Amino acid sequence: MARVTLKTLTKAFGGAPLYAGLDLEVGNGEVVALMGRSGVGKSTLLRILAGIDRDYEGSATIEGVAAAQAPAPGFMFQDARLLPWLTVAQNLRLARPALSDEDLETRLAAVGLGGTSTRFPGQLSGGMQRRVALARAVLANPRLLLLDEPFASLDQALLEEMLALVGRTLAETHATAVIATHRSVEAASLAHRVLMLSGRPVAIAADIRLAGEPGARSRAEVDAITLSLSKDEGV
Ligand SMILES: Nc1ncnc2c1ncn2[C@@H]1O[C@H](COP(=O)(O)OP(=O)(O)O)[C@@H](O)[C@H]1O
Ligand SMILES: [Mg+2]
């Protein structure tokens, strides 16, 4: 678990600033969904938190340490981004070189991929590659996970499987997590809190604390939250 803070974050890519004095805090063990239309600035925010984008003013800290100096979070990109010339085991060991064979197999089994360690990404389905990417993110840093549209372009069956898997992973690790998404059902299934981003510069148009623990919500509760978030998206 790690506390995340943005203070007076200011950034422009040339032209109108993307952020102009944005403040944000994510508590220890809190799962926050960042929602907002494509281009609003979700991915850039995650890259700043990950220390990948360092070209900004203001401060981004993780446990009080500047994001660029803090231990790298576990990052899951929209596309799995596994290295195609490395096996599943080798891809995972990029995140945790000292991982024993036994632990590696346990991690793979936890994402439903037991027995695949010697396969190459090209021998896995898209859904399986995402599972490897999730396992890799957790290995990289189980305290802080940044997930950038982790469910984009999955069909309904895979979406439900991955939602359940990510939900379980978040519950088991108690990770602090920031999940960029534009689908309400993802927020309703996984998040404690939803931030609706809009405008340029970005404003937090709504900061919504969702009822209940994500893992303990019934299907009906998830559906009700999804519906109410879809209405809020108009803000
Ligand atoms: N490297 C870049 N160079 C120039 N503009 C960028 C770059 N990265 C992002 N942008 C612009 O910043 C805005 C926010 O992008 P992004 O953070 O990717 O949004 P989102 O993830 O919400 O779709 C977009 O208008 C995008 O065009
Ligand atoms: Mg994005």
C-alpha cells in the first residue's frame, strides 16, 4: 500500500495546458478509477505517477517520495506489452529477477496460467497475455498498481473474467491502485472511489465515493453503481 499525492500539478504539451494546478490524493490501499473521455489526460497522469513522464511542474509523490525517485509502480498498459522474444518466465523475471521457479509457477497459477512459463507471448491468446501483464505488474510492485485501460477491447466473456481476476488481485494485495478507464462497469466493479475528469485544463468534475467494498458488492449493486456512474459521466 502506498499513498499517492499530486500537488498543483501543471503540464502542457505546447498549447493549452493539460493540467493547471491539479491536486489529487489517493489513500493507502485505496482503489481509484480515473474516468473521462479519450484525450482528457488519464494516461499522462499515470505516466507522471510512474516516473516515466518527468516534464511537469508541481509535485507528484508516492509515500512522500518524488514519483521519479520512488520505487516504480506496477504498470499495466492497455496492450500487454510483453517482450515477444522472451518466454513468459523471462518476461516475469524482468520485473523480479530473483523469482524462484516455484514462486513463478505460483504466480502464474494465481492468474490461471499454470504450466505456461516456457511459452512465448505469440503462443498465448490476447486474454492470456493480459494475465501475464497483470502478474508482471504485481511482481514489479504489489503496493502500487497503475492500470491503464486494462480491459480495453476485450469481449464480454473476457471482460468479466479479467474484472474478476483484477478484483481478486486488488483484494489480495491490498494495493493502492489507480485505474484509467472510460467504462463505468470497471469502476463499479473495482473501485472505492471514482474521479471524473473533464475539460482542459483538466478539472475533477466529480469525486464519488462508492458504497461498500469492491470485492463484496453483489452483481445487483455493481449494476446499480454502473448505471448511476453512466449518468454522472455527462458532467
Ligand atoms: N507525447 C505527447 N505529445 C503531445 N501531446 C500529447 C502527448 N501525450 C499526450 N498528449 C496529448 O495530451 C492529451 C491527453 O492525453 P492522454 O493523457 O493520453 O489522455 P487519455 O489517456 O485520457 O486518453 C491528449 O490531447 C493528447 O493528444
Ligand atoms: Mg489513455
